[in-house]
Amino acid sequence: MQGLLPLPSLRTLLTGVFAFAAILAWFIFSPVTAAQGFDPAAATEAYLASVPAADRAAGDAYFEGGYWLILWGTVYAVLAAWVLLHFRISERLRIYAEKLTRFKFVHSWAYAIQYLVASFVIGLPLAIYQGYFREHQYGLANQAFGPWFSEQLIGLAVSLVLFGLVIAVLYKLIERLRKTWWIWGASFVGVFFVFVLVVSPVFIDPLFNQYTPMEEGQTRDEILSMARANGVPADEVYVADESEQSTRISANVSGAFGTTRIALNDNLLENATLAEIKAVMGHEIAHFVTNIIFVLIIPFAVVIMAGFAFVNGLFHVVHKRLGQNWGVRDIADPAGFPLFAALISVFFLAMTPVLNTIIRENERMADIYGLNASREPDGFATIALKLGTYRKLDPSPLEEIIFFDHPSGRSRIEMAMQWKAENLDEE
């Protein structure tokens, strides 16, 4: 009949059937369908549910106890300052320092050395509880008390040199620049922060651990391959014997200007899978490649500047009422440093959420970079679970904002599973 379409031939029908079957098979078996079927939220919950309740409770208890230690540490610092000032111990330390030489800069450094020793002694009970007994209580430490205390003395010696110098320079700036010392002082501390990060791999870290080249093999090759692919100028991987001290896992890619070093501790090497090690090293490589030293120096310097301004303003108020009783001449007198230290401790306690957020956001960016560098989302998730032995895995959002200087375990696993969902078609 005119106006009707002709009936299709058998050949045309068969061609259409085969084409439809091919398209249907592509949708069923293609990687895109696999990616669409993967649920990042469900995968996250499955990972979190895999941790035994007792292990979760222990990790949470350890981390939550740290919230109180932040407060008690500040209270302890204020009480120590009161002891040094009220009993005029600080004044006597300054008088003794002034007898050593006529150079004022040396006066400040000599005072700083005495102050740091006194603070070490006063703070020793809290340090022993927090750094020794509490770590052993939660199964995070391996050292006997003797070796542990020896390392505290090494740390004190480093502080006498480095932080003694910082205190001396600060007081020189206060003496010369009474109205703007807090600006220049913050700038100096920022530069000093960079200096310490640069020299630490070569001069400071080896004081506490022995670093040996990693044995040749797949793990070393995979790490160096990632390093080369991301422009890290290193041709060796070092292993630190941190298991002598603790059960914690750690790694770093640090240094600059020829001091770059890739390192991980033996706990990570011996207790993690290759996928987990690659995930960790991808994160650490990210810190190096994104120049964490220079990324953090500006916000840190701003916070320190605000802290010094806080000290500058409040010091005069307190000194006006109590300075004569303490034997402190003015803000440029090193004998007033205990008050300086107490005020800056209170300031940094109040700034805990701000500092943690600055660091946490940087860590989050390193996580993203590390996932792309290592391409090990499941290794990233399982290593986050292992960190749960001393970091709370699933805090409330407000808790994470205030107390976490790294993303929580949940946040990291969610990120890894979302990355996996978006990249399943490439696996």
C-alpha cells in the first residue's frame, strides 16, 4: 500500500539484534558500569566496621586523653612561670647571666640556657607521665626508662643551642625595636622554622635514630619510582630504627638545598603492605613537592605575629601590677621570659583550632596528591585504620575541627574511596 514503510528484511533484523546485544553487553561488562556500581560511602563504612570494638575504644581513649593534656600542658606552663617569677628565681638567673660577660646578647643567651634547664626540671613529672608511662600504658612505646630519659637529655641539649639562640635574638629585637619587635620577631621565628626543617634530616634526626639504606627490592624500587616521577631529587631510601622506641609508623621526605632525604621507619616497613607503604610515601612526597616548608611559613608567621602582639599588650598590664615583686625591669628584661612563655602558651591554647585547621588542610591536600601519585586507595584506607591505634577514627565534625591536625580516619577513607570510585575505569 502506498504510504506504508516497507517491512525490514531478515538480514536487517539480525543486524539490529546483534547490535543491541553488543550494546547491552558493553553496559553490563564495561568498567564504567563497575564504577557506577561502587558505593564509596558503603566501602567507607565497611572499612571502619572492620576494626574490632576493643581496638577502636583503645585508640579513641588515647586520643581523647590528649585533649586534656593540651589544657593541662598550658596550666602546667603557667604554674611553672609563677614559680620562677614569684620566688624570684628568674631574677637570680638573669643576675648570674649578667656576671658572666658584659655583652648583652650573651646575657640573654646565658639566661635562656638556665631557663630551659629549669623548665626542663619543673616540667619533668608531666613529661615522664605523658611521654613514658602513658605511651607504655597504651602499648605505643618499647623503650626502658633509661634510654628514654637519655633521649630527653639529648633533646634538651639541642634546645639549649637552638632555642637558646631564638630567645637571645628575640630579646635583642625587643631591646632595639620596642614598638615593632613582635613583627620582626615573628619574621625571625618563621625563618628559623625553615632553617630547622632544612638541617633536621642531616644534623638532628640522626641524634635519635640510626638511618640505614633500604635493601634493594620491589619496595625500594616502587618508592624511588614514585620519587622520580614526582621530581624528588633522591636516589636512596633510608630506614630508621624507630622500633627501638615506639610502635608508631612514620615516614618523611624532607630537606632542601641538597639535604633531601626519603626515609621511613622500620615499623612501617615491617608491618605494612606494599600498597600501604606506597600510599604513605605518596603522601610524604606530596609534602616535599608542594614545598610544605614555604606553604606553611606564611600562615604560621601570621599566627606567631598575632601571638607576639598579644604578649606585647598583656605583658605591660601584668608587669605594671606585679613586675616589681618579681624583680623584672620591663619587657626587654630576660627575667620576664617566664611571663612571656606563659602568655604565649595561653594564646596558643586558644589558637588550637586555627593551627590545627591550617595543618589539617595542608595534610588533606597532601592526601589528594598522594592518592594520585601512589594510586593505592585501598592501601590508603587500611593504613588509616592502622593509624587508629593512636588517632580517633570517627570523631564528630566539631571534634575534628578543634583537635585534629590531620584528617580523621573516616575523612581519609572517604577521600580514598571517592578517588577509587572515580578511577575504577582506569584500573
